[in-house]
Amino acid sequence: MEKINFYLIFANLLDYPDEKKLSLFERFENIVGLHYTGEIPPLENLEIEYTKLFVNAHPYLPAPPFASVYLNSENLYDEIESFYQSVGYGIETREFPPDYLIYELVFLSNLFNDENYKAERKFLISHFLPWFEKFVKKVKENDETGFYSFICEKINIFLNNRLKELKDGETNLQKRVF
Amino acid sequence: MGKPISRREFFKRSLLGAGAIGVTDYSYVFKKFPPGKAGREDVELIPSICEMCFWKCGIIGKVKNGRLLKIEGNPRNPHNGEKICARGNSGIMQLYDPDRLKYPLLNVGKRGEPKWKRISWKEALNRIAERMLEYKKKYGARSIANLSHGSSSIPMRKLLKNFGTDRIAHASFDQCRGNRDVAFELTFGMGAGSPERVDLINAKAILLIGSHIGENVHTSLVKEFIEAVEGRKAKLVTVDPRFSMIAGKSDYWLPIKPGTDTALILTLINYIIQHNLYDREFVNNYTYGFDKLKEEVKNYTPEWAEKITEIKKEIIIEIAELFGRSKPAVTIFPGRQSTWYGNDTQRVRALAILASILGAVGRRGGYFFPTKIKLKGCPCPNKIEGEDFLCDTSEYPFMETTTECIREATLNDEVKMWIVYGSNIIHNTPNPQKTIKAINKLDFMVVVDIKPTEPSLYADIVLPEATYLERYDIPFMVADSRTPFIQIRRPVVQPLYESKDPFYIVSELSKRLGLKDCFPCETMEDYLNLALSSIGTNLRKLEKEGGVYRYEGKPFLDDFGGNYRFPTPTGKIELYSTKLSLNDKDPIPKYEPVEDPPKGWARLSYGRSPVHTFSRTENNKWLHALNPENDLWINEEAAKSMGLKDGEYVRLKNQDGVVSDPVKLKVTPGIRPDMVHTYHGFGSQSPFLRLAYKKGMFENALITKIVLDPIMGGMAKRINFVKIIKDGKEIDFPVIKQKPSGFKKKPEKEIKIKLTAPLPVGGHEEEEGGC
Ligand code: SF4
């Protein structure tokens, strides 16, 4: 099976579910080193839960997957895009605003592939983790299936560890593809 | 919800679906460049049209790398030029509002408390088309109704007429300016225009009745107003029971008793006739029924009017003389939202008659004429089954299908499905409780919108529409202008998420409905190119030229060599309406009293916030920061005697026992003691709108009583009465007797301001209907 980096696996699992994307769940468990002990809901239930958590929901949308919801900055879009551009990436599709969770994970996966660990670390520290932690909290409070809470929480722990590794200068994690 | 599946089963299934390499690699999201050189360096300037309200100002979107950075006015636009208002500037925050609708949604939960599942467009449109065909077969096409607002809903309305239903109502008719336009049609054979066709810049005197221009911000109109009043010193008379922003700029402020405006206007007409202040030559040449008018209004004297309107007779006389002196350069502003007290078409008729006897029609300083040209179109013919359905026209002869007709027909089980298009029917239609009752009777409801507003809570399927910054619309001909022009709305950026433009929605739907002759054009670009070919241009050329095509107008009588036939049955301005007479309605307006608030109650009035558009913008981050909630204007003396203080929160209770959310008091001498006033559109009931939810008071919930205009069936709303509730206790309004009044500005030292070139105001196609 093709090797892909963990950021891309996270992006697939946090995007709107379909069978293809969910096929990565086992690899996800290998990354985080833990088996999901809860019940795995049928796809339709995951679709409904996903819509409720991240798309539109009643009585309110608990966890919009956009950084600007959690951070207070008037120029956030500019700041993010400048960061993308400073390391040689321009957004090609405008389907979502530049602060969309999946875009940010894809960006991190690009940095990882480029072995640009300095930028990866900087993006995690100065932008991604501060909002992602708040986002995870919201998911955990509202997810009725437990499935997305599991994924989000494990990603959060994993990325915090990843940050430590990057800080320690241990940067040979390119081996870590799954 | 389905049963959980076993772990083995889960992986078996997902791997089956996945194939060997099942991941999305998202390689399309980013493009690689040398560091720091990503994307285009330049900023593209893209001309389009604003839709933060329905005034259609020309804009330029400044776009870098596909992202909208700033919106500015389009200097090529003859109306707004470089200027746009706060809302126009804040369009960016509508585009990038995280609460937007993003995908088609299917409600798998309850109405009012939806549980949504994202579905594909294909599935959504299939489901909608299936229902439409099923209901048409079982109950006929008229079992499907449409409630809509704004130009993007036009293609859907056309499609539905082609499908065979005429149960189509737009809020701008029955809840806003329908009675005004019917009154103008009856008098002049044409509506009042939107923007209104008023030659303010050349006016020597202006009359505003209940129009709060400046709080109701329409950029080009406000611009021209300022120039007319501040620059050219036109005398401004404002009739309003509230000291509105524009009342503060007026030469005369008449705090009229609510409901008595027609008495004042008829008195002005009578005085002007009796004192030979009217334009005799114009009246002879261009009007019909002057003698009957003279006879009909003869008892409306200033002495009589003083008692009715509580405006001093001396002031009434002074104003009548001012208008007589200034004729024909008098702008009698037609007003906009006009559904007030129940007999509103006649009030606006009286305004039209006043303008006509002053000769202020087709003359500089008064009303001007529209200039239309013919554009080719991508057709979608009407195919309405059987006779036209028009509610109960015997009672309301000039009624179009109204929201009320549709509500009633739904409660009577004649309608099974609603398509609500861009219209917040919970906020804009009085008695929302009744609307919800009707919705609960429906078999199926579809909502097309850009945001999850209240109606979407009740929908079975919600479709996310592209915002005005992401789509084309049908061509906008600004025919009601002294300098008429055609402008095009085009996408400034690509649509976000899976939002789609109206043309995609209706053309996909028409394929599924088997409607072959509806919109045969392939794309919206084809449609627009076809239309523009009639004037020898195309989209690309027009865009290069700044997005505006001008053509010559014929706005004044002079342009017709003084020989003009009005499109009425008599060919003249009908002071005496032949159509009304045929339909057993008063051919000349009469004053009819409206119900006063009972002792202890005050009338509830509403208006617009300068930085919001109805209930459409309260969730916009920038506009929310400027004006997060509405407050309640209450008279100082009344508040004192009721023990109420400025800034404190109270609730309102209406005559039918409906209690509002808390609202902040604004205690002021600038309002009569027999009424309270608030801004419309706040207090969203949709928890999806995180900024707007429950901010301020949802005033429409208090408007449970309505009276239908006897001529066109519009819904009068300013006939509801309220009391205050503080700390759970009801407080009566005191009876404060009003002496006749009327205020005149003291002469002030001259302030020198620099004039810019006069800027015209013009109009748009009626059908594009916003309020
Ligand atoms: S008046 Fe303001 S909101 Fe309305 S179209 Fe013009 S700029 Fe846009």
C-alpha cells in the first residue's frame, strides 16, 4: 500500500466521511498507537454527526473547522496566506477560506514532505495548535458518537508530541509514513 | 440512527470501497512556487454589483490570488460612483462568514429542530424534482408555492411559472412597496421606481412623509439628498412622529399623530387648490378629474387638519405656500416601505396627486420618466394552468399573489410544498406564529439561502446559494434613471464550499422536471452574452469598459416635445382613478381614521438601521460590531412617569399577549408619547447565526395583528399596540395630551460646503424587487 504522511491521513479523516477516507482509520490507529474501543458507527450516522459538528446544526454549530472562529485576529486570512506564501505555497482552490482545517493540515503535510521542519514547527506553534486545541475541546463536548472525539483528541496529543520532537531537533520523522 | 457495525465489518467495507489507494491527496489545494513568490502579485479589479441591500450600487472587488481583499465603489457607475455604504464595505464578511450554508442539507430530524445530513446536489435536486412532479400529478402545479425576495430568485420564479404555478409571492410587494407602486400605477400608469425616480438635485422643496432617509441608507439617494439640502438649500419638510436623523436636517419637522398622514396631504391639496397655488396649465394639459378632486377635498381645511393630525394649522399653511412657491420643482418623495395603517394605497395616491397638481411630474425637481430599451433574453415562458390564481380579487382588485394568500391556501390544504428563496419569512411576514403553523401543514419545504436563517430550521431540504460576490445574475437595466445604464453582476471570486448560483439550480431542476423550453441557454454567461448582443457588446467587452453600458435617457416632458401620453386609461395623470371607480373603490382618496392605541398602550413602530438590511446582515461581523442590537425609542416624559430609565432592559407585550425578548430603552424627547419605535430585523431566532442569535428584540413576533390594504392586499403592520414589562410587572403608558405642534428650523449661519457635480438617482426593473 502507498505510503502517505500522517498529516494527510488526519486530513482525510477530518474531512467529510466516505468509505475511501474511512479506510485510513486503521492506519490512523497505528499512528496514534491505540485502538478505538468504542463502537464504530455506520457511515450514515457519521455523515449526520459530521454535519452536526462541522457543517450546520441545530441548535448551534459546535465546532466550525475554521481557525478564525477560535482566534481573535482581524487579519487572520492575510497572516495565514502570507505564511503559506513565505514557504512557497499559494492556495489554488478557493472552495474554502484559507483558515480551513483541512487546508492547514494539507499545508503541514506539504511542509513535512519538503522536510521544512523549521516552518512546520513554526506553523504548529504560532498558529495551528493554539486553535486546534480549542476546536478539539468543542468536538469532545459535542460528539455523540465518540468517533470524532477519539480522532481529534489523538491528533492533538500526537501533534503536541510531534512539536516536542521538532523542538528537540529530532527531525528525521520523514520515516514516519504510514 | 443505524446500528453500530463491527470492527471487522467496518474495515472490510471501507477497504472494499477504497480500492488499493483510497486516500484523497489534496494536491489541488496548493501550488508550489519559489518561496515568497506564490501566486499573482497584482491585485485584480473586478466590477460587479453590490447586494448587501437591493439598491444595486456598482462595486469593484479587489482580488488577490482569488481572495477578496476589499470592496470599493465603481467610479463608472453613474449613481453611487466611488461611494458605498457600511454594508457595501462589509460584503467581505458575508462572503467569509463561517456560519454560511455550505452544502445541500437534508433534514433527518424534526421541523424547527433539524438534524441535518449533508447530501450531494444531485441527490438534493432529484428529491426536490420528484416531489414537484408528484404533487403536480396528484394536486396540480398550484399545490407548489414560492416565497421569494431579491433578484437571484427571478430564475426560480420563472421556472415555477413554466411548471404551471402562479402561487408566487415576494415580500417586496405585500410587505413593503407594493401599495406605493399600485398607487403610482393607478395615477401615472407606472410604478414609483426603485430607486425612486426623483430629481432631487433640482428640487426647491422636498416633502418626506415617514421616510427616514439616512437611517434607510441607499447610497446614491443619500448622496443626492445631502447635495440637494445642504448644498443647494432645497427646503426640506419631514413628517414623522419621530425625530429621525433626517428630521434633524429638515427645515420643518412635523411630529404627526400616527395614522393621520392622509388628512395632512389632502389638506395640503385643498389649500393649494383653493389658493390658486397649483400649476393650472399642467393640470389642464396632463391631468384627468381635477374638478372632481377639487370638490372631493374641499372640506379638508387646515383648521380641521390641526385637530386630526396635531400639527399647527399655521405650519400646514406655511408648507402649502412653500410648495406653491417652489412648483414645479417640488419632490414629493413617494416613500418606500409603505404598508403602515391599512389604507396605504390611498395615502400614496394622495401624495401622487399632490405632486401632480404642483406640476411636479416629468419636470426638473419633481418625478422623472423611465427609459427602457429591449434586451434579448433566454426565455422561460409562462405556462400557468387554467385561470389566473389571484387570491380573492373581488375584495382586493389590485392584489398580486401575496404571502397571506399562500399562508391561507396552505392552512386550507391547497398548497403542499413551499420553495422559500432568499426570503426570511419568519422576520418579514407579520404574525410569524401563523407562518409556522402553515409550514407545519406542508408536506415538503425547500429553502434556498446563503445563511441558515430561521426558515431553514423548518426546511426538509436546504440549498446553499452563492453570494452576490460569487455569481452572475440576470442583466440589470437601470431604466429609471436620468442617465440610464445596464450593468452586470459577475463573480468576483469563485463560489465557496458547494454553494451554487441560481442559474445552476433552476437549469438542473428544469432538466429533471422535463421543462425543455425553460432557459435553453447552457450557462449564465451565454444568457448574458445573448442579452448584451442586443446592444452590440458582450460580457468581456463590457467588463473591460468597467462593467457599465450607458444609453440616452428621456426623463422629462421636454424630451417628448411637451407631448406625452401617460400609460393610463385616459392617457393623463388620473387624479380621479378610472380603474378604482370601475372596481368600486374611492376614485379620489378620502381620510379614514385608524384605530388609536387604547388607554395604557402605545403604538409599535419600526424602521431600518443605517448599517443593516432587514434581517439579512445582523450576523455580519463588521456590521454587528457597529450595531449589535436594536433599542426601543420611548418618549422622555412617558418614561419618567413610568419609572423607566435610559439604557435599561425591558420586555414588550402586545395586544395578543405575545411577550418579546429584552430590549434596551432609548429615552428621548424625539418621539411622541403614544408610540415606541425600534429597528427591524434583530433578535434572530436562528441559533446557527452565532453573532445575531437573540441579540436585540425580534419585533416581528409582536406584529400579530394585520389589516390588508383594500386595494392591493398589502399587510399593514403599524397597527399593533404594546405595553412595557419590567421585572415581570406590566406598566401602562400614561395619557399625555399633545398640543398641536410643528417645528421650524431657526436660520443658521451659512456653512460653506464644496459642491461636487450633480449625481443622478435612477431606477431598476420592477421585477427585481427588493424592499
Ligand atoms: S446602498 Fe450600500 S448595501 Fe445597498 S447596494 Fe449600495 S453599497 Fe450596497
